[in-house]
Amino acid sequence: MVAVMNRGVLYVVVCAAGATRLVPSVLLPMAAERGWDVHVLATERAAGVFAESMEEIERVTGRPVRTDFHTTVGYSLPDPDAVLIAPASYNTITKLALGIADTYVLTRLTEQVGRDIPIAVGPYINAKFAKHPTYESNLRLLRSWGLRVVIGPDEPHESGVGAAKTFPWAELLDAAEPEVVERRPE
């Protein structure tokens, strides 16, 4: 048996976007293989639209998907060492860029931005939303704050197109890794 280094706590934030269906079968095994202790947070819309995926995520992680504060599930989340927002919806990207913390998930995301931890964002956006004048400027703003935005090869995508098949899960996990700073001997 090969020992896997414990990388720490990874928040995976999922939104109401089609690639959410692949989180339990694709992303979570990759994250576990890399040594992450994963805690999944979901927007309320994602939890409603992808209820079966939320159940599968809970089976895979062995813990509830968080959509609300600890009073609803009985425990507090540990602070993360990294955050992965994937798939990230237009709504969540826009609200995060504007500093709107009007839901549990956005409150948790907003408080992580200034913590100097890696935050990777993987947009899963319908092409019509991506044409909104604020979309590209919001991505630039998030990047200017140090968030690592990873755009998949089929993003933005047309409605009904199977863009989830090429969603960049591995690249997003790479982007969530803390930067290794090489120190020279003094």
C-alpha cells in the first residue's frame, strides 16, 4: 500500500451547473488520491437540482454536503487549506466578484478570499451568460485578487452541449495546490 500525503482540508463548492453530476465519480476520487480531506459545500440551488448527486457525494465523503450553517448538521467545518469552486456558475462568480455574501456558500467563499490560501475557480457557463458585459471583467477581478481561474476547453458552452465531459477537474486540482516556494540556502 502506498501512503498518500495529507494535503489538508479542501473545500469543494458546487453550483447548479451540469458538471456537478461528475463531482462524486470524477473529482472526489481524484482529490482523495492526491491526499485531500474534502468537505463539499453546495449552493441551495445545486442541492435542489442535483439531489441525487448530493446523496452520492455524501456516500463518497462520508459526511453531509453543507448548504447552511453548522446548526443544521451539528458540526462546524474546519478552516480550509484550499478551495475549489467547481463547477462555478455565472451567478456565484458574479456575486463573489461583487462581494455579495447573501447565502451560506457565498459567506464562506467571501471570508476565504483574504486568507492567502489557493482558491481555484472552474466556470461552467452557458455561452449566452458569458456574453454579459460583466462576465470577463469579473473573471479578471477574481484573478487580480489571486484566485486561479481555470477555463475548460469547451467553455463557455452552448446549452445542451456535453461540455461536462471535458471539464478540467485535474487542472483545477493542480490550481488548488499551494505554491511551492523554493528557498535558496543563505
